[in-house]
Amino acid sequence: MSLSNSLSSSSLIPIENGYAIRFPDLPGTNSQGNDLANAIYMARDALAIWLD
């Protein structure tokens, strides 16, 4: 599995307080935000931590 394929898979899930995001191909990489823009920002941060 190449890294580029791993980063293309994510799930954005509406929840009561905003959005949750999962990256099924990256174990333990999950995040959430209080609105869509914040969820995307937090997802980028979670990816950066996973890549570090």
C-alpha cells in the first residue's frame, strides 16, 4: 500500500456537536471539529501528526 493511497481514504461523519473524521487506513488517526471548516483543519493536523 502506498502512502498516497492511504491518504485518499477518509470518512466525514456529522455528529451532534459538529463533525468527526476518520482515516480507516491510518490506525488511530481520528479527529473532530465543531463545524466543517474546523473539522477539516483538525483533520489536517491529525494527518501531520501521523506523518511525523
